[in-house]
Amino acid sequence: MANSSDTPHYPQDVPFEVPEGWAWTTVNNISKSIIYGVSESAKSEGKYKLLRITDIQNNKVDWETVPFTDFDDDKVASYILYDGDIVFARTGATVGKSYLIKGLSQKAIYASYLIRVQTFDLILPEYVKLFFESGYYWEQIELTSVGIGPVS
């Protein structure tokens, strides 16, 4: 009989088994921070680039075209983006769309319709990004998304 500390602790409704040596977890359990972005206005000049959902196209960001914004210097540390962060859309037609931050050459923060995930150092953000592209992830997004529109 296996020692209880050797037995993985799975969530209640595990949809499929994982390979031996792997364990089920949640994005929340592997993240040191998950927070919504800021509600600042985009400007042609400012202290920080302001990444918006619309700046993410075909899993790329052209940082040269991302607008600027200003933000309170005392609060900005919580919102600064770093290579390896993952942002995803929390609402609208693009809900669930994600982007792995890479190629930052100047300080950037992110807009309020995005959520940033910062994983713990031992977690590869590239792997988490692959999860955000998986069929299982998109099934969950579709199950939990609520749309409002005209009835035909």
C-alpha cells in the first residue's frame, strides 16, 4: 500500500490521467501572481508602454506600435511586465486569448481587460502558454463564457 504522501492529490473532477511522475494542479497553484491590468488611457507619449488586447495579433506584439501611458510611480511595480509573463483576455470576443511576453526592450504595463499570470521560477511559462493553447483549455473557456446578444 502506498504511503499517503506518495499519492498525488487530484481535484475532484479530473478529466483524464496524467503521465507517471506528473501531478494535476491549477494555474493558481503554480503562479506567484495573477492580477488584472490598469485602467489608464493610451497616449502617444508616456513613461510606460500600455499593452492592450488589440496589440496582440497572431500571437505577436509589435512593440513599436504599442501606445504609451503614465501611471502612479508608487503603484507601478505591481503591473510591470517581464519576459516570461503571460497575459490573457478576460472578457469580450477575445476571451481566453493569451500571449507570452517576450522581447521587451522598455518598461510596459498592461490594460484592464488583460490578466497577467506570473509563474513561480521553477515553472516554465512556455509550458503554461502551451496549456493556454490546448483544446482542453478552450473547452473550459467555452463552458464558462457567457455571451449576450440578440435572439434570432
